[in-house]
Amino acid sequence: MSLSAIMKPRTISKLFLAIEQSEGVGARVRRSVGTARLRNFSPFLLLDHFFVSGNAGFPDHGHRGQETITYLLHGQVDHEDFTGSAGTIDEGDLQFMTAGRGIMHAEMPRPQKDGSAVTGLQLWVDLPEKLKGCEPRYRDLRKEEIPIVKPSDKVEIKVISGESYGVKSLQDLAYTPVWMIDATIKPGGFISQPLPEGWNAFAYVLDGDLLCGTTVAKQYNNIVFDRDGDGVEMSVPDNYEKNARVVIVAGQVLDQEVVQYGPFVAVSKEKIYEAVMDFQNATNGFERARNWESKIAKMIR
């Protein structure tokens, strides 16, 4: 029996185009989570599809109370923080960062010799209240560590986090349970992707057009799902001219308030006020931020 015969697909609650906007210094992003169209979709706080050319990027800034997942689609991104940690992720790699009680860092894409834009996705995920005071940590996931499954000759799936067609990812990449599936579907291809019951889920179309059930989704569309059903089904009809690439994301819903002020996330306005004061005064997790400047962002200061 096929997966589609036993799986009840989730219904689509909304579908919309991610509009391009400026962010950081000289960077452009398409934000599909974290706008009026989709805000605080627990546990998700933000999803940016970023495009950075030349000497531009995301210089020194702080975070508290969330995790960030950066998935690099093209180019290289250098990273440096106030703990002395530094490194580079390359095309196809991911970085999982837990801000916890506080971190200050810079993320700077490297200018490409051919002038092309460095591109990728950055997802912000809320932390459970009991973990918001944890120490910051990192976990780089290299492309060689990501399992690939090919359920047919027309579909290739990178199992970044979670499970697809019986293939499981590496475990314990983030504190908040999140699945991330990167699927490329050729014309005539079809995927049936089960998702954990009760989790919030969406799918962002990186390239091409596809069908989600009978609904057409185009490049840069965000497809947001209800919690009904067992998973999602997507296809690219035979008469479509190009492949589609889509990232399916699901996360465990957190039963807590979300109060956000930029990169600071808490469960109350009082905690947000504390975060801002701690950052400004270099206290309670931000001690090392005092007078700290990254080396990698000097080119645009």
C-alpha cells in the first residue's frame, strides 16, 4: 500500500508570496515568517531567504531566548562571536545556534568572485521557557552529514532534521524539536511526507512551481498548513517545464507566551525589558559584549 493511500494530507490554511525587503547592512531578504501574514507561528519566529552581494551582511548584533538555524544554499558565510568562536559554513551546510541567555555575534557572507549573491535560509525558533537561560552553543551540520533519500527517479530529498521515507537525520541538533526536509521534485514527481501529530508546519518554495494537493504554489510562496491530517503531499505535473525545490518545516508547538523585541525573545514584557537592559549594560549573559567588536565585520564599519 502506498503512503498516499494511508496518509490524510493536511489542509492549507494560507498561501502567500514572501516580499523582498532590506535587512542588516546591504542585504536583501524575503521574509515568510515574522511578518503580519505569519507571526509567532509557534515555535517559529522568523524565516528569511537572504541574498547578499559585495561587502554586505549582518554585522555585530545580540540574541537572547531563541535558536537560529542557517541553511546555506550558495556561497560561504563567516561567523564570529564574543566567546572567541569563529568559523565558516559552505554551500549545503547548516549552523544551529542556541542563543540561550545571551550571545553577540556577526554573520558575514563572503563576496563571490563571480559577483553572484550568497543565498540561504535563516530560521528563528523559540526556546522553551525553562531553557531560555541556558548557555549559548553551536552545532555545525556539514552537507556530507545530511542523509539523502530518492523515493523515485524524479525526487531527491535531503533529510536535514527529522525523517523521510524511512531515512532519519542526525539527532539532537536543536533544543526545540524541528523537522526540516529539502525536496527537489522533477516534472512527474510526487512526495508524500508524514509530519508529527500536532506540530505546526509550513513549506517554502525555493524554486519552480508545484502542486500541493490541487493548489498551485510558485517560487517564494509560503504554504502554511493546519494541524489536521498526517502530513503533506506535493507534486510537479508532467507538463511543467522545470524542477521544483521546496523546504518543508515542522516544529513542536510551545505552550507559552511569545514577546519579541528584535532578536530578543521572552515570555513577558518584563523579561524583554530585562534583556534590553542586560544587553545595554553588558550584564547577565552579555558581559563579554562590552567593547567587543568582531573582526569579520570591520570591512563595513
